[in-house]
Amino acid sequence: MISHRLKLASQNSLAKYVFGLVFGIFIGVMGGIAERPFVGIFCAGLLTLLLAGFHTVFNRTLGVYTGITSGAILGVIIAVGLVVFGGRIGNGRTGLVFGLVRGCVIGGVLGFLTRAEPDEGDPWFTRVFLMVGSFVIGAILGGVVGLFTGYVLGSLRQNQFAALFAGLLGGIVGGYLASTEGNKRLIITGVVAGAVLTGLGTIVGGSVNGVFLGGISGTFVPILVMGVIGAYGGANRGVKALISETIQTPREMLAQGAIPMIAPAMLVGLIIGTAVAGIRAILVIPTILALVGLFLGALGELEGLKANRVSPKAIVEILILGLDRWPWRRLFNRLKNQRVDVLKASIGGFIFGLVGGGIGVFLGQFLANLIG
């Protein structure tokens, strides 16, 4: 009986490392095509490190495997679509067009994937209306987010005070997101973290800037809308009430659970920001969404979901519609309680990921030269 369990555990360990090697090759190929070989190898190692760690603490690992795979596939589809679109941002005006077009397309697709399902007895025209209506509403909302995100990215592109303005925007968003707990120290931490991330991202430039500034810009849109609503409600009571309501309304709406409204805007902004990097988006977006899918799969396993199969559509729906609970603390405690086993598995996963990433980079560069 004991020998059978040891044999089964050995087979499971081998499976996760083989999968990590194959997945590392996949990410490495993206790094080779994007002409970022070392970044591709590092991303492959990081993802397989986390995969091996989560694999160790769960008896069932279907959600972890399907999550990381679905996220990567979804990311590749989105990234390839953005690269095919092409286009560049030179200033605020070109940024408006760049963001609007991509925001409408991304928002429309997200709206279609999360569309309202008709009842069994509904006629065909009701089904068509729900499908088309979801696409149109998503396109409109995505377009609004895209307009603002594109304008911010374009305006700060050649501005000598770009890091300062980006830090200010990041600080505002970070402060509001941290304000839901009502802890002043946490709010200050959120302000500093948001400012540093966007400020440094602007200095570093490239895809790093796109990820941070794009995500922050997208998140700022619903916060701005909340502030305008508050300002309108307080305008009739004087300047003091106007300012107070402008500041308080976004915080109150976030505290009441407005994250499902924030998440789609953040996702659209992040994708548009990353799209500015051009071909490099083929590496960045799959890596980010693979990371998201991996964590969503781990949370599902933690909650004991019987059918915890994470699909690309499920990732989009969870990001936009949200979950009833986000048990991050329980997840980290699970990892902490088995930290010795997690550390050993993570080191092995990291090594296999690096090897796979190196092989993938070679293949990716070969494919890029072949196509080019």
C-alpha cells in the first residue's frame, strides 16, 4: 500500500515537471518571436515555479492545469489579434484613435463572451437581441475606456513630466482601491505603490509601461465616472459639498462592491497599453493571463469545486462578473503550511521551466527568421 502511494506520488511529480517543460517551451517560443529571449526564459521559469508550488498543496490539480493553459491560449489569441491590427501611438490624438478602435473590439468580444443567456422558451429574435445587444454595450463601454487609455498613453509619450503625471494617476487609483478596508495606513500604502509602479513603468518604458499605465488608466475611468456622479449630486449644495462628494462617492461605491465594474475596465486598459509594445505583446499578454488563470484555478481547488475546469471563457467571466469570495489569505496559508515541500517543488519547476524556455526561445527565433 505504501509502495503504491510512493509510486503514485512519483508519477504525479514527473507529470508536473514534464508539463512544466512543455509549457516553458510554449512561453519561450513567444519570447523568441517577440525578440525578448531572456524575458521569455524568465517568464517560463516563473510560471512553472508557481505551477509546481500549487500542484504540491492540492490533491486535485485539474483547475491549476486548465487555468494556466487556458490563460496562455486566451492571451495568444488576444495578442495575435492586436499585432494584426498594427498601429502606433505618437501623441494624444493618435492615442485616441488607437485606444478607441481596440477598446471597441476588446469590449465587444468581452461583452459577447459574458452575454445574458436566453430562457428556453424565448423566440429567436430575443436570442439575437441579447447576443447583439451584449456585443454593442460591451463595445461602447470598451470604447470609452479605450479613448481615455489611448489618450493618456499618447499624451505622456513625449512629455518631460510623464513620470510625474503617471505617478499621480497611479497614486489616485491605488489610494481608492486600498480605501475599501477603511485603513489609513493601507490607503497610504496603496497610494505609494500605485505611484511607484506607474512612475517607474513610465521611466522603463516599453511593455512594462504599457502593463502598468494601461491598467491604471483603464481602472481610472470608472473611478472618474463615479466622481462625476458625486460632483453632480453635490453641486446644488455648494463648492464644499461638490468636492466632498467627488472624493467620497468613488470610495463608497468601491466599498459596496464595485470591483466587477472596475475589473473589465482594468483588463481593457491593460490590453490596450500592452498593445502599444507591438510584437512584444505576444509574450506579455499570454504570460499575464496564464498567471491569472493559474491563480483562478488554484482558488477553485481551494474552494473544493467539483468541476473546476477553467476555460478561456470562464477566465473572462470571472474577471468581469467576479466571484462571491476571493480567499487569498487561505491560499497563502496553505502554501505557508507546506512551505518545505512547496519550496522543493518550486525549485524543480523553475529549473524545468528555464530549460523549456531556452528550447522555446531557440524555436521561436527559428520560426521568426523563417517567416521573416
